[in-house]
Amino acid sequence: MRVLLIARASIRRVMRDRTALFFLLVLPVLVIIIVGATVRGFSTFRVGVVNADQGPAGREIVAALSRAPGIAVTTYTTVHQLTTGVALGELNTGVYVPKGLDAAQRSGAPVHVDVYAEQANSNQQAAATAVASVILERGSIVQAATFATAHGSGTYEANLLRAAQLQRQVPRVGFKVVQAQSKASVLPQGYSYSAPTELVLFVFLSALTAGAAIIETRRLSMYERMRAAPVRARTIIAGETMTYVAIALLQSVTIVLVGAVLFGVSWGNPLAAAALILIWSVVGAGAGMLAGTLFRTPEQASSVGPTVGLAFAMLGGCMWPLAIVSSTMRTVGHLVPQAWAVDAWTSLLARHGTILTISPQLGMLCAFAALFLVLATSRLRRLIS
């Protein structure tokens, strides 16, 4: 009963702190929105277009690109602006529609529409391929109209219109591309990437910062007052542990609900996700309590704690996938618990894993939780006694 009373009193202190609530509940959601929107943007190709023709043919190419799914068109006035945007990464690819396009099409002369993309950039090459398919589809209509005009009857304009109508009416051969996820090493794009990684980042980061509460409690001699009640040291430690776990769970559940309800994030197998969230909350609680015994002042915990948390997050793959770094950095990254948590979420969300498939990661996280809690309990017991 005393454990619950201590935990309730500590939780009420946190709930009355509006600044703490902002960093616990509001800031993670804002970061998820920003990161999720940025990463999701990669699924839509940003295409710049310079239309030097300004005739019907040029306008139709621009319109076809604008109608194509997954392509966002921005018009430019000069080729220099276009190529600069591609070089700086502001555009995934650029398209230059040359002058005299209408006349060339009517005469049957070859037409060259320039597409700009860096050869070493896979994202730009994918965008260039998508753009080329749209242009080639329009080119097939022009070829049909040119052939009909040369070997049949009717004007070029009438045949062009007829070819476009027939293309929409003729059934197309459909195909479906299925991406095998059994060996996927990164999380899905968009909010399915930002929500789990920010959960891992903020639960740990917030716990380290919350270590200032233990320092403040020590400074105000509140532990001495509890011992005078009398309350055993282990009861106080159990109450503090329950407080940190409860706060971490509250933050985790908030992120999960916001991700699922507002952004449609699927958190994978429910049992596995719940186990992962619980264990990660205990890891964060242990780290936060340990921070409260290591730092001397609340200011140290509030300044050094976030720095350590962000460093661990970068090493552990919360900022970028560990799949894109060297094998040495991947090994170093797995010295921190964040890497094992992100690996577990990757297995759940990208490979449809279960609690069995993430059991190695859960085991390592349990080891980290035990290490942090043992160190924190030992140090806090000496400070209280």
C-alpha cells in the first residue's frame, strides 16, 4: 500500500508540472508529425518542368505528368533553375519540353524531351523512370496519330484525339508489384517510421530528464521524512520505480494511440507490441532512476540527460536506419538499448513478426533493464540510507 502511495504522490507531482507534460505528451506527437510527413514525402516524386514549347503538345505533357499518381509537378522558367533544383535535392527529377514540339510531331521528326537526374542517386533514377513512362505513354498516342494521318484519312488533330480516346478504351494488361518484406531491414516510410522510432527516443530521453525529480526529492530531504514514518528504503525504491514505469507507459500509450488513430499506424502483432512497450518502459525507468543518482543537481540532469539520450538515439538508429551505416557503426550502435528496440519494431512492422521473432531483442532489452535497475537501486539505497 505504501508503495502505491509513494508512486501516486510522485505521479501527481509530475502531472501538475505543465512543462513536464508538454515534453512528455505534446512534443513527441509534434516530432512524429514532422518526421512522418518528411519521410512520407519520399513516396511522392517532386518533378520540375520547363515547358519551352507552350503549344498544345507541351501543355499535354505537363498535364499528363500532373495527372500521374505519385508525381507532384512544379513549373520553372529556365533550365538553370531546373538543374539547380535537381542538384540541390529540391527536386527528384527535372523535365525540359523543347520548342517546336508541335511541328516536330506533325512532321514525324524525332522528338527529344530531356529528363534530368543524377545517375548515382537511386531515388532520382526511380523518379526519372516514372516520368519517362508518362512521356512514353503520351508518345505512343502521337505515333498512332502520325501513322493514321500518313496512311489513312483525317487530319492530324482528329487522329490525335481519336488515338487518345482509343487508348483509354482499350483494356490494359494489369500487373501487381508485391514487395517481399521477409528480409526488410528498415521501417516502412511515413508515420510507420516516425512513430515507433520517436517512441523509442522520447521514452528514454524523458526518463533521463525526469531523473531531476529524484535529485530534487533528495535536496528537499523528502526521503528522510519518509524513513521517519517509518518507511523502508526498498519500499521507497519500489515506489519510485513504479512512478517511472507508469510515466513511461503513459507516454508510450499516448504515442501508440495518436499514431494509430490519427495517422493509421499499424503497430503489428498486439501481444508482441505490448511486450515490447512494457519492457522498453522498464528500460527507460531504470535509466531515469540511474540518472537521478548520478547527477548532483536538477540542472545537470536536465542538460546532460537529453544530450546522452540523443547520442544513444543516433547510435541506436532512431534518427536514421542502421542499415545504411557501416558494419562497424552497426556493431557500436548495438551497444545501446535503442538499437535493439528499433530492431524489434522493424521486425514487427516491416516483417510482420511475432513475439517469438523478436524474442532475442526482448531478451537483450530485459538485460539492459536489469542492469539499469540494479545499478539505480544500489545507488539509491546508499543515498537514502
